[in-house]
Amino acid sequence: MKEKKTEPRIFTIADWEKEERYLRKRHQEGWKFLKVSLPGFYHFEKCAPEDMVYQLDYNEEGLKHKDEYVQMFKDCGWEYLQDFGGYSYFRKPVSEMQGEEEIFCDDESRLDMMRRVFAGRYLPILVILMLLILPNLIAQFHSSDADAPILAALFLILLAIYAWAAVSFGYRYWKLKKRLEK
């Protein structure tokens, strides 16, 4: 039986909760997460099945003071795994937890992380969209070149992907904000 395996998976930057559940499920099945690498390859090692909670945190300020940042989580029993795509990966066995323990103590903390993700990831994407994709898309619609329809289709696909990611993120942000207002 193979002792290591790699699985391709794509999670958007707003899908950190899905990614956490995915990693937890794999560990429960006996596959310990080792690392994630581009373009979305998740590397695992065979292990004894165990209920392990995985948590992701997006904190660029924390990464500027990485030693203190990682130590803070270590002091609370979380094992630091890696940084990837702006997120820091942590895990902790459920057997060592006291109730429903998370690195975010409340929804306000989660909302704050979502604001950091928006500022660090979505704003640059929005700039790319406005400065590169939209002008090129418009240019292709006005072009008489033979390859213009193909390029226009590619730019439309990129636009649709960016729009879907932004709407998905916005919806999650809105839901969390509504939950806080109750």
C-alpha cells in the first residue's frame, strides 16, 4: 500500500472552511496532510485515522512577525504546518481540545479575517480585472481580427471566474455579518 499520495484540489481563497473540512476528513480516513503546493496539489502521508481539526488563518501582519505569530498558536496547542496563498495552516487533535476550540474565538474574528482576505487578495484581483481584462475584452469585441472571438471568449471566461469568486466571497461575508447583527 502506498505510504504517500497527492490529490489535486482547487479551493478559492474564500473556501478556507471547505478546505479545513477536506483536510479533517482525509485525516479521519488515515491520511495526514503534509503540504499543499501549486497549482493545488495536496500531499498526504498514511497515518492512523484520527480526528484532527485543521484551521487556516489569513494574517499578513502575523507573517511579518512569524516567530511570535506561530508561537502564539503553539502555546494554545496548535501545530503549525505551512504558509500557502497567504494562509497559515494549523492542526490540533480533537482529543486535546476543550470543546469546540477554534483559532477564531468568535464571528467578529472571522469577519476580521475576511476583511484581511478582501484587502490582500480581492482588491488586487479587482485592479487586474479593471485594468487588464475588461479593456482587452472590449478591444476584442471591436476587433476585426480572425482570432478576436476566441480571445473574447477567453476574456469572458476569466471575467466569469473572477465574478463568481467575488460574488461567492461577498455572499459569505454578508452571511457572517448578518449572523453578527442578530
